[in-house]
Amino acid sequence: MKIAIVSAEALPFSKTGGLGDVVGALFKELLKAGIDVKLFLPYYRITKNNLLDNTENTGIVYGVTIGKEKKFGAVRSLRATIDSEGELTFKPDKAGNIYFVEHNDFFDRDQLYGTSYGEYLDNAERFIFFSRAILEMCRILDLKFEIIHCHDWHTALIPLYLKTLYKECMCFERTSTILTIHNLGYQGVFPREKLELTGFGWEMFHIDCLEFYGMINFLKAGIFNADVITTVSPTYAKEILTPEYGFGLDGVLKKRQDKLIGILNGIDYNIWDPERDVNIVKNYGMGNFNDKIQNKEELLKITKLKCPIDSPLIAFIGRMVTQKGVDLLAEAVPKLIERGINFIFEGTGEHYYESKIKELENSFPKNIYAFIGFDEVLAHKIYAGADAIIIPSRYEPCGLSQLIAMRYGTIPLCRKTGGLADTVEDGITGFLFSEYKVDELISMVNRFMEVYQREEQFKAMILNAMSKDFSWEKACLRYMELYRSIR
């Protein structure tokens, strides 16, 4: 079985959020399972920096027609293998299993998709180029895959290309496609004038293909043309069939409901394991989880929060955007501080919310620490040192923070939606609230406080959370079953 994974990001090469975590972990688990899998990614500036430009130039040059122009790109390659510890190791190799699409004008930039002020204006061109470049590479290298597994809108044109412009290409004659929707809120919607850049004619601009309220929609084209559609939790697979969560595509998804599957994400326990984590001051597990307190002590020193060690410390780690419920949380924080709760924020996002969180920090310097950015080491220290992680999302396809938090005995406080509803057991491994209201969020945190103040009950909840298995091994088995079922 030969599988291609195609994504705009994947750890350890590039990441803005959960997409990078998930794709990187899936690739790794498939390699561990002995699957013949290849990973295709853009060659971003951050990728060059992470690899110290230590990749192999394959010498391949190809052209992609973008509208009336032809853009030329190159291919760089790595060989990934699994070492005795179950970790990925890399070496340059012209015929490796990781291929990078190189085009400096499109990908040699500070960020992957844009800045806090907005997305890059040429994102349509960038990912049209990326999608067609992969197909050109396969044609030149005669790479024949049984499955091309596409992730999110950035690669969602590939299923349509295979049924149209590349229909006669022999190397794709036995290729099926899977499209995984990681977040339906991001669809790749662009002005209709961008259609000419895709290589498609206006015959594709209709309601059952690219047309979307007078615009073009990359993800919609993928949903209509992929052989199977997956998303990242069973509950989210049901939610996106409704107007509330469908972002205008609920009708499209209902038409393909028989091809829609929800597969819950996992986390990499080689990376997220408090017993072996080199980033935290004191390792601990279920047998000595009381040692977790030493990580809280260190976290308070790092953040310089002026609060007693026995007062509750709640953290938010993630994108500071409306989807993640930052608006709700920002309104609730002052009231929760009155109850003696302290907060740590780590993340980036919309400029408005970044500023809002910094304003709260300035107003409550003894109770709030805000790091605008993402520091991997700090994230590990927060998961190990905080008492709880708060995730008040408007919607959450899967969520990884709650899975990591439970592994570290840090109680997840979440809205009951998507993957949060699938993974957090209210009152057993964490706490949930339903209605998207400030009072509901505060009521949930008050329930957490009641348990926090009962030492034995709180310890039992910590152990319940730490005992759960959300490993990628389980998720990978589901994907392998899916691959085999559509061969």
C-alpha cells in the first residue's frame, strides 16, 4: 500500500496549529507501522531554518501554469526513518520519503499564511501552485500512489485536478483521494477572478463544484470530488452537517454524508509524557503525581505571578481567535480573578485579541501572565505546572490541548463541542459547559473550584485524566483500516 500525505504544514518542519501536529504525527505512525508513505510539504523559510537547509536538491525542475504565466519550482528531499527510541531521524536523500516544494517567491516568507493583520493576498496562487506542483512531481518521478491523503483547503483542489486536468495521466489511474477537514471555518474562499489561475474553465464555476456565493471555494471542490472525506472527531463529523457549524457547507456535506467519517486525533506520547519530558523541572507519573507541584513552583517563578502555591492556576494555550472562545474568556477573567484564580496565556492570533489579553495582564499584573507568541518549551512547562487548561471554544473539531493536559494531570475545562465532547468526561476527567455564555463558563469554573478545594476528590480526578489513552497508535489503526477499505 503506497500512501501520499499532502499538507501545508507538518511537525517538525512547520506548524501554526493542530494541523501541523496531526499531519506530522500521522506520518510518523504510518512509518512505524511499516507503511510505504511519502509526505509532501512547502519549503517555507521556517522549514529551512529548522533543517539548517540540510536537504537534498533532487535536481528536478518543473513548471506550473498559473493563469497566463508559468511558474517554475524545484524539489528538495529528505529520508525519514524511525530509530530504536521510536523517534524520527532524517538525512538528505534525493529519493527520500519527504518532498518539499521549493519556490522562494511563494514560500520564503516570515509566516506560513499571513500576519496577525490578515492573510497573504496571494494565498490562492500559492496553494494552486503547491497542489499542481505535487502532481507534476509525481508525473516526472513516476510516483504511483493508491491513496493521496489531502489535508484542509490548501490541498483540496487535488481531487478535482485528478478528475479533470490529470485524468489521462497514467501514474494516477489507480489513485483514490481522501480529504481530511481539520477546521471547516477555513475553506480557501477567493474572488471568482482567481478561477483563471487554477487552470479550470468556467464550466467548473457551478454550485456542485467551485462556486460559493459568487466566489470560488477550494474546500468545497475537494468535498465534492474526494473519494472519502474525514474529519477529526466523531462529534464534529455530525456537527458540520448543521447550519450552526457548517459554515455554509452543511448542505454540500449532507450530499456526501455517506462518504464522511470522523476519526479522533491522538497525541504523540513520545513528545507529551511527563515521566520523560526533558523540558520540565520534575518528571512525574501516576505513581508520583504529587511531584507535579514542583513544576507549578517553577512556573510561578518563570511567570513572576504573585500568588500562593495552593491557589488555582488556569492556563490557556492556543490561537487567540474567536473560534477558541477568547472573547468569552476575556470577559470572564476579571470575575474569576475575584475568586482567587490566576491565569497564564500563551499563543498568537488576531491582533485585537492579542491586545485584549495584554490589557488584562496590565490590569492584573499579579494574577495574569501573557506570552504573545509560541514557545514549545514554555508550553511543556505550562502543561506540567498549571492546575487546569481552559478551552472555551465556540467550536472545536478535535482539540489537542485537552488530550495533552490530561496526560499531564492538568484538568481540562472545556465547552461541550466537537472533539472536546468526545474526549472530556464531565466531572470525571474534566469539566464541560454547553451554552456559549459567560455565566455558563463561570459556572463551570466554579464547579472546578469546588473539586479543587477537596484534596482527595481532586487527586482522583487527576488520576482519572492521566489514565486515559489518546495515543496516535489508536488513531493510526483507524486510518490504515480506511486506506485498505478504498483500495
